Amino acid sequence: MSLPKVHQIGVIMNGVTGRMGTNQHLIRSICAIRAEGGIKTADGDIIMPDPILVGRNPGKLQELAKSQKIDRTTTDLDAALADPYNTVYFDAQVTGQRADAVKKAIAAGKHVYCEKPTAVSTESAHELYRIAQKAGVKNGVVQDKLWLPGLVKLRTLIDSGFFGEILSVRGEFGYWVFDGKTPVAPQRPSWNYRKEDDGGIISDMLCHWRYVIDNLFGDIKSVSCLGAIHVKERVDEQGKPYKCTADDSAYATFELKNGIVVNFNSSWAVRVRRDDLLTIQVDGTKGSAVAGLRDCVVQHESATPRPTWNPDVDSGINHFDSWARVPNYQLFENAFKIQWELFLRHVVKDEPWHYTLLEGAKGVQLTEIGVESWEKRRWIDVPSLEA
């Protein structure tokens, strides 16, 4: 019996010393794939990613590499790109540095995979897609929330026709991010709250809501968005107070082309009294569902209570009792890891892939339109982006 063919794929990982890059992309995705013996393909081959960590701080890189038993690190991106062994470039840098590095990678003939937002403007993000397509390299953007267990369950309900006609969607995202003025450490970096450093929750989260809405509910026709800077001052990583110049909350309503109305509230200045840090409620003519990060509960038309309005007496209805939990009908893996595997299969075996840099550009477009709506205080139509 012959041994399976192993495809060793050098993966340049730029900017993964941050929280998200380290935990989700490196440890729980690439390192997890390696620990499992690689990705096994339908024809029996194995895809084995071999990361090289790239960044500006050699000490951080070496410490992270040692902790994960990774052999290769460098502060020289150009050298990593010049090495033909490295065929994939991944970018998790701060947004403002991403486009130039991705262009370098494409020029070097590398397949590119990026965190979102893929650029600071729609024009720049769309240009990245066009350059990648012209160069003939595989390309993609992270859209991790599509593989969260709660959203996978929600997708199954939609595909089964559970809702009947979907009428509306209500999304609530966020949590209280401490400002650094108390002994409790802030959970997010200070640049998130500085507009001059490409911070802001509109640019961060509307990219997510674009692909969630597009893939689950339909194409967006128009947007109304209001941003806010609720917390005016915070304390940075050096203990110095700074003025917040970027929005920490966004209240957006989306009209879809199919008539569904979607509302998403996103905030880093809200205390959570809901099932999860992200909840999405879908209401339809035949039933409703509320999905969180991992769980999903449903209420069928036949189990819907019949309340009447009377604030003068206690209600005899416990509205939580008539919801049923959707079972875990499959093993759910890390959402980032699932998409990494799909991308590497696309690179090596040319398997189907729909999450290109064009989808990344659509996310950036929605953030720009959201900011425009806030500034002009009106609805803005969402034009299509050409492939």
C-alpha cells in the first residue's frame, strides 16, 4: 500500500502576534491542522501547512514560534515572499498596512488570504481583487461567522423552509469594553477607538454583517446607519488617557432586495443581558429562531403564545418556556479552521471557493456607506460591485 502524497504548503503569516491572529488563525487553525496530520483530501492526498511567522518584533515572533513548535520566523517580508517554497500569504496586520503587503504578495505570485477589512477604502479593496484575478492567484477573505455553530443551525433552518416567509432579522452584538480607568484591563486595543488609526466599530463589524446578510438572507438594497462615540475617553496600553475619535457603537438598518428588513445594533459600550455576545433573531410567518455563537432556539407557529397587552397585572406567560433548542446534529469545529481548510483545498485541489477578495471589497463598501449614511443622516443605496 503506497503512502499518501503530502503537499507541503509554505504559509507566510504576517501579523499573527495579536490576539486574534495568535489564537484563531495560528493556534486553533494552522497548528490544529498540523496536529491532526494535515488536511485529508478526497483523493487520499494530505495538505500540510508549514507556517513562517512574519512581523516587526523578533522577540515576540520567536517566543510565539517556540510556544507552538514552529521552526520559521522572520522580520523580512520581502525574503519570505522571495522564497518559492512559500506559496500562500496570509495577512492579519492592522488594516492600514494590509493593502500594500497584499499587493507585494500578489506580485510575488503568492495565493493570498486576508483578515477583514481588506483595505481602508472600497476602491483599494476592489483593486486588490482585480489585481489578484489578473495575476491568476487564488484569493480570499476571512468570513468566519458563517461557520459558527449557531449560524450553521440557522442556515439549516432557512434551507429547510422552517420560517415560511422570512419577515425580519434583528441582530445584537457587543459587550462592555472597560475603559482602563479602573483596575479591570480593557479587552480591546486602544487603536480600535482612534479614527486616525482606522478604528471604529462600523469599519470592524459592518464587514461581518455584510457577508452574514448576503449569505443567509439576501442582497442589500439600502442602508441607514447611525454611529456614536458613547465613551469619550479611555486609557491606552501605556496607561495614558486618550480621546476617543472613532465610533464605539453603530445602529444600522438594512433593506434587502427581497423585502426582508434587517437591523443590527453593534456596541462596545453595552452590558449583556441576552443569550450570547452575538444574537440574531429571525422572524417568519411559520416560525422564529434566535441564534447565538453556538446555540440556536426555535419557536414554531404551533407553539407561539397568544399574549394580550395589560400592564396592570403580571403576565401568566413565561415567554422563554415556549422555545426549543436546536440539537447538535453534527460535530462543530472552529469556524476559522474550517475556512482555512476550505482555502487550502482550493489552493491545492482547486475545490470550490466563494469567499474571494471581491467579497472583502463588498464588506468595505458597506462600512463606507454606513459612515456616509451617518454623516448625511439619510438612507443610502448599495450599488453592485463588478467582478
